Amino acid sequence: MERKRRSSTGGPIGRRAFARHAGCYIPAAILVMASLPSLAQAQFLCASTVSGGADGATAGTSGVACGPSASAGGTGSIAVGLNASAPRTYSVATGANTQANGTNSIAIGGNAASGAGNAAFVDYGAANAIAIGNRSRVGDEGFNGVALGNAASVTGAFGVAVGSGSNAKASGTAMGASATASGDSSSAFGASAVASGHGS
């Protein structure tokens, strides 16, 4: 025997009537969900709760900031670590005091202090640049530059410096500890190697 559902007034509700009644809620639910902010635009903040308080991390649209005073101001940027800063679009800064200031840049390698010559640092004009390692840096003219290693430095566009203390200028390649490619488009390979002439 089929049980009849009863309305609020005590009368029975048939299957068709119940379906019509329930169907009213579906469009309403869709409208509520549509009015919610898009998850793609959300911010994600991590709180390390220093001394039980908020850590002051801030993030822009679709940004991720984790750590005391970490700042991911650029759209889709990521800042992880104490005072880590990623102010430009899609930039990534990981490690205490790291700064990825160029658009689409990456800085990884913390230090007790911030700024060039301390934690990993990419300057504002160095879009698409990468600095990985304590004291690694890519200067303001280092568009597309790559500095890998402790104190590795790139000061010109398309420069590549790999190794502790290595240095490269525009389109230069320096690979090895303290290797220096100081001439434009020059290449220095090996520890303490030096290439100073243009295209050398």
C-alpha cells in the first residue's frame, strides 16, 4: 500500500504534487550558487599565528600568501615565508625575505635579510627571471635571466649564471664557482673562469 505524504495542512500530497513542490527549490538553489564569488578569484592566506595573533599575510586576486607578513600582491602570485614578497602577476617567492618583483619571476632561497645580496631577489624589470639560492639575484635589466646558486648574479637580459658566486651579463653564460661572463654574449665554463670579450 502506498503511503501518502501529508501537506502542512494535514492533507495528502500525491507524487506529482510533491515533485512540483520540490522542483521549486532547484532554480532557487542554482541562483544562490551563481551569486557566490568565483573560486578562481579567491585568495588563500595561511596564518602561522605568531604569539596567537594573525601573521599579517596578504594576497591579491587568486594569490597565495603563507607566513608572517608574506605578501602575494600580484594576480595569481605566491609568497611563502617570513616577509616573502611577490608583487607582480604570477610571480613566486619562497623563503624568508625573498623577493620576486618581476612579472612571472621566481625567487627561491631565504636569508635573515631582504633585498639584493641577501635572500633570493629578482628586480622589477626582470620579467620571466629566476633566482634560486641564498643571495642569488637577477638585476633590473635581467629580463629572462637565470641565476642558480649561492650569490649567483645576472645583470643583463638572457644571462645565465650557475654556481656559487657566478656572474653573467647580457646573453652571457657563466657556469662554475665564481665563473664570470662579463662580456655580452660571452661564455665562461669552470671554476673561476673568466670571459670578458664580446662573444668570447
